[in-house]
Amino acid sequence: MVRRDYIANNDEIRGDGDIRQMIPEDLDEVFSIETSDPLAPWSKKMFLEEMRHPLAYCFVMKRKDGSKHPVIGFICFRNVTEESELLKICVHPDYRQLGIGKRLMQFYIDFGSRRGVRTFHLEVNPSNQPAIHLYHSFSYQRSGMRKKFYQRNFDALLMRREV
């Protein structure tokens, strides 16, 4: 059973999209966006498992205007007491560089902060400079490196944000 315990109201985001909890019916669009990133994409089964996990949260940003791409981005994370780990954030290729990732990150930080999260963790490919720039804009700092993390071939930069 997929948890349906949270829907963002329109006051929590700005712009042309609503953020709401991911549901199985979103998975075709989410998977299409996910596979636009060739490094370690999740399967639909992995998304379903994450949606069912008791500590996990998965959200989609959907356009309100009936666009041919209703889901324009998504974010998945886990909260454990005062810590949170960002697992996935991805924006549809047609909507990149438009502030969608920034809105999803702001939602994530606000969501966690309201639940007492004090430390936020993530890992990112060191060559993904747009993502690193985004994370720095939210006060994430480098905290380490995982060798050969992605596909057992590429390193992962570890980043952390303390409140």
C-alpha cells in the first residue's frame, strides 16, 4: 500500500507547478524522466518500493495547465529522526534550467525542517556541476567522497547541510 499522508498546498511552492505525493499512476512519466539520466537509474519497482517504505517520501511536481508532460520533476528522500537523505531529484529535460529543481529542493528543505530534520545528506556525481551549484545554493558543503559509487565506475561527492 502506498502512503498518502501528505499533499503540498499551493502556498508551499511558487510558479507553474503543484507538488504532491507520488502515486503509482505517476510512474510512467517519472520513469521517463528518470531514464533521461544515464547514471544508475531506478526501475519502476524501485520507485514502488520507495513509495511503500515507512521512512521514505516521494513527490512529483505537476503542471497545472494540461501540458503534454504533466509531471515535470520529482524528488525522493528519507527522514530518520533529525537526519534526511536526498535519494533522487530529477527534472524533465524540457524543463531544466527553469528553477524547477530549486523549487523541489526548497520544498524538501522546508518539509524536513518542519519535521525536525537538522542534517541533510546527499551524494552527487562530481561532474554534475549544475546539481552541485544548486546544492551549494542551499548551503550544502562537501563532506566526503565515495569511490566508484555509480555503476561501480564513477565516484560520488558526499554533501551535507546542517541547520
